[in-house]
Amino acid sequence: MKKFSGVTVWMLAAGPWLAAIDVANAQGYPNKPIRFITPYAPGGSTSVMARMIGQHLTERWGQNVIVDNRPGGNTIIGTETVARSAPDGYTILLVTSTHSILSSLTRTPYDPVRDFAPVATIGVSPQVLVLNMAVQANTVQEVIALAKARPGQLNFASSGAGGPTHLSGELFNLITGVKTQHIPYKGAGPAMIDLIGGQVQMFFSVPVNIVNHVKGGKLKAVAVTGANRVPALPNMPTFSEAGLPTFDVKTWNAVMAPAGTPKPILDKLSAEIGVMLTLPAIKERLDALGTTTMISTPEQFGAMLKSEIALYLKVIKSANIRID
């Protein structure tokens, strides 16, 4: 016969009672303002998304949702603030793909899975491989052939070392067996300037940043990740159509809460965000940011996060990337 301590026996007996308290708290949630932290500076697409969600929740629930920009430390400062907050649903966090990458690159004061509770995904953006006009390649297979013929001579830009655009290039190297050189920039804007100018030859970008340059004849769009072509560039194939189905990177945005937040509260938040993402006006605003809505349960988001962490850890180890 197994022996249980007094504490364990109390916890077993109290389990249904504690669950009932969680449900009751969720039914009354929220009864005070919610702080919605984004670990990025004001003005970017993440701020737009946070304010969009905040406004919707405020209108639906009658409690203010206050967007709090906490940039710094490559998102670590704002993210740690949420990890250390009370798990009561009154502090939530906007995260991006960076959340699935950073802890594999450098030491963080939190665990990206253990210290957080998934709430819901918001949207996803594919990645487009774009080339300088002088590059003698027009298809994925031609890029691979050129890179193999000139190992180490093709450069790919990124919007920052260790970010999604950097890891996209390294994953491309890993899957295709080519060697292209990474050139980091401080943001997509400077990277795009040098790509157009010919200082670098390749860049992986979200569609919204490159469509006008491609239509204007300043860049060549080779292929896009994901299952669907970009409506604004209907002649550009997907990587799967181009013969590289295993290359399927994406950037995404989502909401998390501190670990230990009661499940009924997580479910209530997730369901309301899901309702918001079905609204035509919200879809239109996300489309303008180059983002497709992605509705998920907390469980689905949690599974996706673990899968993304495993993928990027493999790439980081293969390319021996560190940002310490």
C-alpha cells in the first residue's frame, strides 16, 4: 500500500474544491484592468496587434486592457516581467517567433515553456526568399545550384543575429546542403537597402516588406513558405511547388500568461481572442500587416511552440549560433 503525506492527502481531497474555485474565478474574470505587456518598442506591428486585442477585450468585457511596451534585452525584459507576475490572468504577454528561438541562443532568466501558459495564437506570416536583381537565378533550384557552384560566396541578409530571418537562412543551408554567408543588420529596413543595392544577394522576408519592391522591378521573388501563394504575387510559387517541401518556416504572434494561470481563465481568454479573429475588420487589419489569422486553443498553441523550439534548436546547433 502506498503511503501519502498529510500534505498530499490534503491536496488530493482538496482537488475538486480548488478546481471549483478556478471556475468561479474565471466566471468573475476580469473584474479589474488587465496589463498586456509587449516586449517590443512602440510603433511596430506587435504594438498594433496588442492594441487591437486590447481594444477588443476592453469593449467585450468592460475592463481596461492596458498595453505596456517593455522593450530591451532582445525581448527578455518584458518577457521576464510576465514570467514573474501573479498567475491570475491580469498580466498577459504578446510573443512572437523569437520566443521559440531566444532561449536556445543565450541564457534567459526564464524557461520559454515551463514559466508560461499558452493562451492563443493570433496570426502567422510566411517567409519569401527574395534576391538582388543581378543574381543569376530565378527559381529555388537555380539558387541551390548557384550556391553549390559558389560555396560561401552568396550572402544572405537578416534583420538581426539570432532572429527568424537569420534562422531561415541557416535552415535553408541545412536542408539544401549549401553554404551561404550570414550578414546581420539592425532591422529589415537596412537589410532591404543593401539587398537592393547589391551588397547582399539574398533575404528571407515577410511578404508585406517586399511586394512593392518586386512589383517595381527592384527585387526578384523566388518562393514563399506555407501552403498558399501570396495573392499580391500570384506567379511566385510556394517552396513545396518549387521542389523544397521541407522548407516551411514562418513568423507568428501569440498571447501567453504566467505559468499556473487557472485553465478556465486561459480558456476564456483564448476563446475571446478566437472570436476576435473571425471579425472581418480584424482580418483586414492583419492582412495589411502581412499576417494571416491563426485561431488555436491553448493546447494547440503549446504543441506548436514545442515543435518550433525543437526545430530552431536543431538549426542553432548545426550552425553553431550564439548571441552572448
